[in-house]
Amino acid sequence: MDWNSLKVFLSIARRGTLSGAANELVVNHSTIFRRLNAFEEEIGGQLFERINNRYELTTLGHELLELAQNIENSFDGISRHIVGKDFQPRGIVKITAPNNIAYRYLPRYISEFNILYPEIHIELLVSNQEFNMSNRQADIAVRATPSPPEHLIGKKVSTLHWSVYGSKRYEDTFGLPRDTSELISHSLIGATGAICRLPAFTWLDKHFAHQIIARCDDLTAMSYFVESGQGLALLPDDQLRPEITRLFGVQENNPSNLWLLTHPDLRNVERIKLVMQYLTKAFSQEWLT
């Protein structure tokens, strides 16, 4: 039985679609389809049923899933163990980071880092979603979170406070508030999707829901709503840029902690350690911690 066939099976089981598996494994859709058919023919049974455009596990598929996951965990453990003994400052380091950090900060940091370490090549994965760091989808994660996952290790590199932001375009038409009590008279941009659960937006919905005229599920997009003059928004201070203006902090909201995280097995890999050290210094100097 080919390990690559098991990887295809596991990816389809996780993603529920052939296209999702193709994206995860960085191959085309037809390759996934062909490998699945060949694997089912090899084992002599059907692993998935197609229900509502999704691939759902059959009874045989469920039986294979646990066995395949155990094999995957063993391969991942071997990979991390071997990589963990790499003491050379060269090779690839994969970093995952949310949109704004990836767009505005990391390109500058990485360019400066590569002058010092030209043989370490960075792959930047732009996403607000969590990556599986046990199977090395990413080596380092940059995340704003009050409490990082227990299975990862890292450093808090900065504290980001939340503030109300406006723009010159908005000010010219409506003026600007001086404190939170004056928000009742202004149009606000709110959150939707996963970021609704952030304490800042829970607070905003509780006190100023009637002032919210538009919503989005991405903080960077929200900052551009502010720039357009559509309304004011509550944003972490890493969103500050010349086109928008920080009006005042919101004391009712706890700050966000910015973390650099990696898997414990990778902490002594020289190239990962060097990237972690450099980014820690760069982020710490960007904002007061």
C-alpha cells in the first residue's frame, strides 16, 4: 500500500471534496480523482459516497480512517524528529500569518532577514485559519490570541491595544467622536463571521448595535471601509496606517497578544530558531510590548 494513496484518502476525509484535497496537497483535481480510484481498486472497496457534493466516508472508509491517522502521526513524528536534528542555517521555513501582518510587516522583516541569512528561504502562508503544525504544514505561526494552544511553544512578542479609527473623508462629512460615549451619534463598521466572537466586537454589538451600518469578516477589509469614509471601526493598533486615524483607545476591551509559535520538536532546528529570534526582535521593536 502506497503512503501517497493514504495521504490522498486522509486529505479527502478532512476536506470533504476533491478540490479541497487538491489544494491541500498542491496537485490538480484530476490527479486526486485518479489516485482515489486507483486506491479503491487496490483495496477492493469504496471509501467514499458522494452526498450533496461532498465526499462522505463509507463504513470501509471509517475503518481505514483511524488506521491511516495512526500511520500519518508516525510519519509526522519521524519527520519532526529528523528535522529537529538539523543544525544548519539553510533550507525552507514556512510561516503562517494573518492578512494584515503578512501584507504590511512580514515582507519587510523577511527581506531584512534574508540579507543576513541568504540560504534560509521563507515560504509565507497567508491565512487567518489554524494550520496543522504537527505535520509541518507550517513551521512558525504568527497569531493574535490570549492563550496559544498547549501543544505549541513560543513567545509573546507584542501587545496590541484596540482603538476606534476614522478617516479624513468621514471627518469632512460627519466629524469625529472624542470618546466612546459619542459613538452613539456615528456610523460604525461591525464584524461578521468568526471574528464576531472577539471580545471587542462582542462589546461593540452589546452597546452600539444600532449604529452598525456594514459588517465584514476581516480586520484589514474593515480598515478599508474606514478609509472609504463609510464609518468608524474598532481595530487593533497593528492596523494603523497613514490613510486612517487612531481616534482613542477603548479601555473596556482587553488588548490582544501577538505570539510566535512553533512545534516543540522544531525548537532546536537552527533555521527555525534563527527566524524565530529575528521576528521576535522585529515585532518587539514595531510596537511597545
